Amino acid sequence: MSNQTEANKRWQEKNKARAKYLSDRSRARSFIRNLATNEDLEELKRLIQEREQSLKE
């Protein structure tokens, strides 16, 4: 295993919540770009609007 790979593993262990956030965000973006149907995109737009409203409150 390379030094960089080991360093990445150590960072992920020390920053589990941030690593999970980044992984989830990456998967969401990938889904939208590569797999989402028009129906999926319409639902996601609605969910995004709801989330934006809840963050304003």
C-alpha cells in the first residue's frame, strides 16, 4: 500500500462524518449525472425546494 493510500485511510478514520458526507455527495451527483430519469429529476427538484425551505427556518 502506498504512503498516500495509508494517509487517506488515516484521514478517513479521523474524519468519519466528513468522509461520509463527501461520499454521499459524490454518489448523489453521480446518480443525477448518469442515472436519473426525468421522473427522478422532478422528484429531486421538489425535495431540494423542501430542503431549502427547511434550512431558511
